[in-house]
Amino acid sequence: MKAGTARRKLPFRVLARMLGRSFFLQASWSFERMQSLGALYVLAPALRFLYRGQDLEEAFRRHLVYFNTHPYMAPPLLGAVTALEEEQAQGADCAISAVEFRDMVMAPLAAIGDALFWGGLRPLAAVIALFFAFKGSLLAPLVFLVLFNLPHLWFRCAGLWRGYSRGLRLVETLQRLRLPDWALRAKEATVVLLGGLCAYLTLVCLKQEEIAAGWGLLFFPLVVLLGWLARKGVSNLLLILATLAVLLLAGLIV
Amino acid sequence: MTLSVFFMGGLAGLLLGLDRTAAGQFMLARPVVAGPLTGWLVGDPLVGLQVGALVELLWLGRLPVGAAIPPDDTQVAVAGTVLAVAAGHYYALEGMLLILLSVLVAMPLGKIGQIFDRLARSRNSRLVRQAEADVTAGRTAALERRHLRGLIHFAAAALGTYVLIVVPGWLVVRFAGERLLPALDGMDGWLLLAFPLVGTATLLGTINVSRSLTLFAASFTTVLLLLWLL
Amino acid sequence: MGIVLARIDNRLIHGQVLEAWIPFTHANCIVVANDELARPSLRRAMMEAAVPRSIKVVIGNVEEISRLFANPAFDKERVLLLFATSADALRAHRRGIGFKELNLGNMHEGQGKYQLSCTIHLDEEDVKNLSCLELEGVEIVSRCIPADRGQHWKKLIRNMPG
């Protein structure tokens, strides 16, 4: 049998269990092996379906090695790994083994996920929610959760399915999606919205202290100065304390 | 009354702390959600919302990249909310000043509390080794149990961090608050500005958008002028 | 501008490089000098897919990359140069890629390697290569992400046996 032509036979309930388990991927995150045990925990229902006895032990041993990727990228990746395992179990001669595939793809997928979810989507959803929060609306957490979790959950559910049904060709799908470019767009949107939010907050503060709004433009050089300090490695905690002290002085003088 | 606030806060800290890494990751652990949720549990969601918003803004740009562990903004938001609500009861006061004080007290303590998270993650190494021994011995059924035991470590770490912020934090709020609160009266507008300043500065410094400074400046000035004129 | 960062990182293009070092150095071009990745492969395809289109990626074996740097057109780019091993870094330096600083990011564990920090594992061979590089005037500092404090590599290997 040729690789890639093997029939996908895993029943739906096994995939559903893998999906459910994927939410606990990082329960045993450790410095040494990171998500190693977690990945095996997600794969276990599929491995139990595919192998018995000695073969099952062998499969478990194979997969209990270093593993680390972005938690939301793990379902598509582990879906594809499952497909490869299934082909191997059916005796297809694969160009690349499931474990090799895992090792190759996890680091780039981690990079894509970090950029897309932690760097792009999360700050974007948070900035939008912050507009609601500073207006005093309790909708803020709801807005954040919906904006963030719709793509998140879609990625997990559709990702696991796509990974499983496409196997090795998951890589092509991911290339086509151009996720890093989407991440960049999200970051740009975050910066623009953050500019608006800061302007709003500055005006509110100036109004409260009864100062002309034109002074708000001073905000900008201050950000540049603080950004320079942050790049030099000064921690946020120190920065906030220093800024508070300076602002207090300013408040006392004015 | 105050005791039940601390207790409910602990419950929130534990559950939200689990969402942070170990289970779910629905981002309930983000300050902008964790704050109001905790506030709702202890009877004042609006205070929680304000605490959460400040903490969120401050750490907007901090990403968990690779093996680096970012500051535990979840417990800072949860404990900050608890401190603010408890202090509100104690001083029979409300307003921004209490919230600012609570967040500022919670931040450095949260930094110390990170050792618990590190501890949990090193403890988990042992689980992986035990799982290896299990698989070698053919005990494949034990795997799930081993893995989920990590949840206990993470839950304990979350609770540990929470207690480490709330207990000394409460003492500071009670003793420093007596003197600081009257002295700072009327300054909260100024102090509030520090959060967008520092949060923006770190975000712009760490984001890989080539024109981030220009984009920010353009949008900031436009909105400022628009709001001013309208 | 030329090389803004030369780094040994066995994971090559990944999150720390893309999310932390690229914004810190304002690099607009990633160059990977690695013999295994020179041929088309899944790993290479995935790595290229992880980089946004606004950043150029050049992947080739050590020789190709060395020749590339001889081209003056390359001086205009802000290059982030990645190696997987200390041996590759030494070879590249001897072939004329003139980096003056070398960053040690991730060097993974293996047979005969000693763990010297969370992410850095070295063996005798690595130490020899790095010493050669240092003799040739390269300053070697271990620093995982920009937010970390850099540490001179001699300080790291003090507690290495032998």
C-alpha cells in the first residue's frame, strides 16, 4: 500500500476524546520535556484504538519524548500525527514516520502560534475589550472572550479534523493560510487601537485635573523615552514605579 | 465579611490559575476577565473590572515566548481585586485610589510569587520520569493519572502565589493605606496615566511591526484632536 | 548594515527568534546556514511558512551562504544569521562571514553534552570550536531572548568538568 492512500478509519468518538483531552495538553508541563507527557495523553485514545499489547507499549514509548508547540497548534499537529500512525499501523511504507514528522513541525508551528495567538489575537482582543472596560462596561470580559475564543476554538476543532484528514499535507494547508501575515495585521491593528485608547485616557485624566488638552501631546515623547528604557532591560515594575513618582511630582507642582 | 472575601478570592485564584497554563486556556486567566470575575465572586465586579483593565494594559505586550515564563498577571489581577474590595470595606471608601494602591502592592508580590509556578513546573519533571518507568514496565493505564496529577501542582502553585500576594499585601494596604490615602487624595488622575504610558512603551518596544511608532503616533494624535474638538 | 545578530540555535527559525530577536534587532532578513536544510524538505517548508512575507528568508548550506555574504548588495540588509551548531559557525567564520559577536541561544542536549544553563548544552567539541572563534576575535555571549541578561560564555563553562 502506498503512503497517503490508507483509509482513515478512526471513529468519531476517538477524535472527540482527543479534542477534549487537548484542553489538558499542558497539565504536566515541565522544564525538561515541556508538553511531552501531555502530547501522549492526547494521542493515547488513538494509539489504543490502533495498537494492542506489545505494539501499544512500543507506540507509547515512541511518543514519550520531548514535545513542545503552541497549545492551540497541537490539535492540528497531533491530528496529522494520528493519521501517520494509522498509515504505519496499516503497514503503509511512509516516507516519514509519525515521530519524525512531529519533531520537524512542532517548532515552526510553535512560532506561528506564538505570533498569531499570543502576539496578534490576544493583544488585539484585549485592546478592544479595554475600550469597554475604561468606559466602565461589564461587557469588557465578554467581548474579550468572544473575540479571542471564536478563532481559538475553531482552530482546535477544525484543526484536529484537518490534521487528521490531510496527514502530511497539513503542511501545504498551513502554508496557504499565510498565518504570519495575519498575525502582523493583527499587531498593526493593535497598535492603532492602542493609540486611540491612550489618547482617550490622556484626555480623561487631563480633564479631571483641569489642564488644557494640548498638553496631552507630551504623552508621546514620554512613551518613546519609556520604550527606550524598556529596551535597555528595565523591568515593567521599575518603570511603573518611576513613572508614578514622576507623575506625582508633576501633579504636586501643577 | 472580609474573611469570606479572601476565601472566595482564593477559589477564583485557583480556578483561574489553572486556566492560565494547565487546563483549558480559554483566557479566563487574562486580567481583563479574571479581575471582573473575581470581583463578581466577592461582590463588586466593577472594582474587579478596573483592577483587571489596569493590569491588562500594563502587560499587554508581554508574551510567553519559548520557555520564558511571563509575570503572573492572573494572580496579580485576582489578588489586586480582593485587596481593593477588602480595603474598600475596611476604609469605607471607594474610588480609583484604593484600586491603584492595591494593584501597586500586588505587582511586586506577584513577582515573588512566581517561584511557586517554577516549583510546580520542576515537580512535573518527576511525573514524566514516572510515566517513562510505567511505560517501560508495561503499565500503560497509569499514564492518564500521572499526567493529570500535574493539575494538582499547578493548582497548588496558583494558590501559593495568591496567598503570597494577599497576606503581606493586606498588611501593607492596612498600614500604608492609613497614611498614603489621605496624602494622595486628588492625585488619582495623574497616577492613572502611568499605566497606559508604561504598557504602551513595552508593547511598542517588543512588537515586530516596522512602523509601530509612526502608526501609534498617527492614531494617538488623530484621536486626541478629534476628541478635543468634539 | 550587514549582520545585526549571529546566533547558534539548534531550533533555527522559531518563536524566540521571530517574536523577540527580530523586533529587538529590527532585522529584515533571516539567513540560515545549515547543510541539512539546504535541500527542500518538510522542515524547511514549515520554517519558511512561519516567517511573515515582510521578512526575507535565505536558507542554504554553509558554503553557499558564505559566498552570498561576499556580495556587496547584501550589506544593505539587516541580517539575522542562524547556525544550528558551533561547528557550522566556525566554518562560516573561516569562510569569511565577518560577524564580531556570536549569540548562544539554544544548544540542545545529547550524548556527551553537559548542561550549562537551561538551554545550553556543550561538549568538548563545542568548547574547542568556540575557543577557536574567540581566538579569531569573536565575542561569544549566551542570551536566550533580549529580555535576558547576557552572560559571557567563559563564565558558563567554568563549572564544566574536565
